[in-house]
Amino acid sequence: MKGKFLMIYALGIGVSMFSAPLFAHHGNAAYDTDKKITVKGTVTQWIWSNPHCMLQLDVTDDSGQSVHWIAETENPSTMTRNGWTEKSFKSGDQVTVTAIPLKNSRPVGRIIEVVTANGEKLSGIRVPQTGSDSPTAYPK
Amino acid sequence: MLRRFVALGVVLAALIFSPLMRSQSAPPQSATTNDQVAAPAARAIDGWGRPVPAPAKDQKSAPAPHHDISGTWEPANGALDGLGIFGAKGMPEDGKPEHQLPFTPLGLEALSRMKPTFGPRSVLPADTNDPVVYCDTQGIPREDLNQLRTTQILQTPSSVVLLYQFGKVWRVVWTDGREIPKEPEPRWYGYSVGKWVDDYTLVVQTSGTDERTWVDHVGRPHSADLHVEERFHRVDQDHLELTVTLDDPKMYTKPWVALDRFPMRLQPPSFDIREMICSPSEIAEYNRLIGNTASDKGTQ
């Protein structure tokens, strides 16, 4: 079943709604932290590894074109604390991914939340913009 | 005029975000609720499939044992409190005047060569020269200042051994009275000796660290003359505080406190520390799929 394409670009106007994505190794310079997107698609691979887990999915856009997306989280150790496991997804699963997009508009995102076909929600990790506070789970 | 503009911006933001906010605030549709996510320890499992123990709140701790910091410790204010992604938690690189480090001219020049992936000087993933990204080990003091996660401490009659989750690395602090070598061959983790200054405080001195390591995640530099003092203070049975002070006259005009009484909490003896290994093959795969794409270098 083809995933229904749904993409919402939301510009932060006046108020910054999101904090920087958390990269253990790799910073947030590539991400547009004032935006978020939502895509709905079919999982092709779930990579449970360091430095960051990666959820690959095929998304069908409004023109019927299939677009391959990759959405990343933190490492397995961190994600385990949020209830994620190596078995959270399998190929063929239908998921809705909300993520922070790349500045260059390539189909890669930083996961805020994933909703599975049965409605289960898995939250990503967010961090403040400064080093004074601690990271927390989305949503906040 | 400005007020009107700001008000308009807020209204527009509210309108644009309202569908998203509605979807995020929808009632939970399964056993996985937002409340559970907010308290992830309640349902997290360890590598053995067992629940990760949640910290016992409002439980009075027993007095600290003498000359003993052994045990498995986690950041007390959340497992990610020691990430230090904006640099040393005591002096994050955030532009605040009180966090400006006392760089020497040489220190500033060295700083300018560092290309971190976080902070105001951050670069794209493919452009960084952060040694940790390429699986170089963190060394001391970065082990304390970046990715300080679950840490197991073992004690023997002559040493204290620290096992760090990040990178799955360990180091030895000698407590047998020896002194740091006068002209040490540089090592990633340097040479560490420890001394109990009272019944509850172990002070560790480290020198001889490899200049290739960064002080923290935003690339604060150090020279071969770096001297690190770590002060492990056991507050009570369940709590440990770590203070880290750096002294490097070549790079900084005066010593500075990089970590100030960072709190850690004792975990049950059965606590399983999950692996966090920097695997070159996994890094390569990450860069192929995301890092290069994010940096407009190559394709998926």
C-alpha cells in the first residue's frame, strides 16, 4: 500500500517552537530548526546503530512519485530510554514521521515523533539551544 | 508598530501550528502515552530485556561510606545531563560574558582551527575536524565534559578504575602514592593519580594527555602542558559530585572550572550499561545515508 504523502512546512514566526535537534556527534548546522515536516510512508529499513538510528521509508508525493526519506534519531542507548527498540519497526510498516528538515530540502529529517499504524507514538529527543539545560523527550 | 508586528507574528504562528498542535495533543491511542515518554525510565529496558531501574525519588539516602566511590553512576538530573554538546557544562559556549574563557593568543589561534559540529562556530557534518567523529577516543578531560553517561567505578587497593559508557572505554587512576611522570610520553588518557583528601573526596590529577584530543565538544583546545584536576565528592550513599578544573597556561591565562559539582546518582548493582561503541563501519554508513546528504556532499 502506497503511503499517502503529507508534508507540512511550518515556519516559526515570532516564536521559536522547537529546540535544536540533538546530535551526539553531528551538529545541527544542517537542520532548519524553525521548521518541521510530517511525512507518511512505508518503512523500508530500520537501522538500529550508532551514532544515530535511521528509519528509511518510501513516501509517495502528491504527483504519485515515490520519494525515499531517511529520518534519524539518537543512538540506541538514548532511544532505549524513550521506549524505542531494535524491533520498533520492520519493513512494510506504515508510519507517520514528524521531523525537523534539512536546510537544503533533501529528504532527510531529524525525528520529533513517529506514529505507527496502530497509533503508538515514539518520541525523539529534543535539547535546548544552550548548554545550561538538559535534553528531554519530545513533546515538551 | 513593533508591538503590532509581533502580535501579528504570534497570531500567524498560532494559525500555522494549530493543526500540528492538535495532532500532537490528541489523546493517546495506545499504551504508549506522552506521559510515559516524559518518564522514559518507566518503560525502558536494558540489554537483558529487563526494565531500566527508575530513580527512587524522595528516598533518604544513607551516609556516604569512607574512601569509597565505587558503583555504577548516572547523571542524577537525567541520563543525558552530561552530554555537554555546547561544550563544558560549567562554561558552555553560548556567548554569555560569564562563560568567556580566558584564552591566551595561542589559545585563540588554536580555537580558530577547531571546526565543531555544535555551538556558534558549528560547521556541516562533512566539514568537521572533531576527532571523535572519526572514532578517535575522547581522552581526558573530554570524557568528563562530553557524553558523560553511565559510569562504573571499580576500586582496588592500589587504583580506581573508571568504565565509561560512551565509546566503552576505561582508565586507571593510581592511588598507590606514585607521582605523574616528569616528562611523560603523551597518551590519550594521560597519566592519572588520585588521593583521598578527606573521607569522602578523591582528588585525581592528570597530565600527559595527547594534544590531538579536544577539551570538549565545541573544540576548546589544550596543549601538552594541560593539567586536569577531577574532584569526586561522595555526598551520601547515593550521590556523587564531580568537579573538573583545567589549568593550561599555554592556552588559558588562568585555571577554569569546566564542571562544577556535576551530580550523579548511584544505580542498582544489577544495572546493565548498554554498549556505545564508535564503529567506523557504522559511521561510514551514517555519513553515506545522512551526513553527506546533509552537507550536500555526495548522494544517498
